[in-house]
Amino acid sequence: MAILSVRVSILCCLIPLVTSFSSCDIVEDLIGVEDDNSPAINIDNGLVYYTTFDDGSAKNVIENSSLNGVFVNSPNLVDDTPDGSGKAVFFNSIKGQWMTIPGDPLQGESKNFAMSFWIKNFTTGNIIAGLENEKFVALSLTAESDGYFSFRTRNSTSGFYKFTGYKYAGLQNEQWHMLTVCSESSEDGLKLSLYVDGTFVDVLGRDRYWTSPLKVQVGGNNSEGSSNFYFDNLRVYNRSLTADEVKRIYDVER
């Protein structure tokens, strides 16, 4: 009976102690609750071009920017968007529909940059092309016929990179998906990283050369072939993005 009494007394003492812990910061730290004082993730830092198509155009929504996109051959605007609001655009390569940014969003050579956008129902072919004399240079992204995405940073074989660690077949499923390519300079050299739906999927080393495009084209009917696809929320940054920033963009725009 004495032992039982002692055990009951200990239990009675523990109950208020546990109750007090459940409302304190110690418990929050243990279960990983986000600190309200943690720094916010700024996904506008370094953003040089951003178009949402919500106003029916490819205009850059960044204030005081002269870098605006223009539609060619009247691509269709649709209400089907990643988050169910605003507008997206459908580019039909057979009709030669595209948008063009008449200038280099990165404004010359850059070792650090990022490009992010949403895409749906894309076919094999060019998606985005940085063009100089109608040749693919920087910022060119293609869905290759072998099932991999490729990316160019210059008009040569040394500037052509294929993300062979990830096949895109799983993205051709009638759903919206966000693609992000980041270039980052570090002590180990330059690298290209590919993210799908806010998640890292592949990384490659890249050379230090960069050929600036005279214009950037989304969709179209250029000589190297173009894809048909739905497209929304194109972002171009003059810096690389962290994994947390890519995930933040995905969470904000879906």
C-alpha cells in the first residue's frame, strides 16, 4: 500500500508538469513548430521578369520595367490555371503561336540565374528559347524526344546540357506542373539544378561561357521544333534560388 501511495503521488505531480510543458516554447521546439520570428522567404529578390497573363497580356508585372513580353499570332488565353484563378495561355506550334521578350532578361553574361514557370500538356519540342540569329543560346529549355529536358547556355555543344537524372513522362498527365532551372556559381564551379513541383530532381556541372540572347521566345515554330503546351507564371531571376525559395514559389502559386 505504501508503494502504491508513492506511485500515485508521483503521478499527480507529473500531470501539471506535463500540462505546463504542452503550452511552452520547449514543446514547440521539440515538435518542429515554425518560429514566428524566423526570417521571411523573399521570392521577389532578384526578380527581373514576371508575367502571369491575368490581364490578357505577357506584360512584365514588375513596376518600372521596360522588359515586356508580346504575343504573336494570338495564342488562346484560358481560365484553367495552377491555382484556379486568373489566366493562363495555350501555345499552338502548328499555328505558330508564341510570346517573345524582345531583350535579354539577364542583361548580359550571368553565372547565377533562375527561371521558373508552370506548364501543362506539353509535347516533345522546344518550350523556351533564347535566340540569336534564330539559333538556341542561353535560357533555352526543350523537352527532348528521348524523354529528358535539355538546357542551353550558349550556341555550341559545350553549352548544351541534358538532365538525364530525370524523365518527364510522369508530367504529361493533364495536370499543371512547375519547372525551375537554377544556375549557381560556387567554389566547386558552376552547376545547373532542376526542380519539379518545388522539389529538387537533378543537378549538372556547366561551363563558364554564356551567350546572351537577343530575345527570349516561349512556344513558336522555329527551325528546331516547338511544343504545344499550356503555360503560366513565368519568372526570371538574376540570381540562383535556394531549395526553400523554389518550394515557396510552388506553395504560393499552386
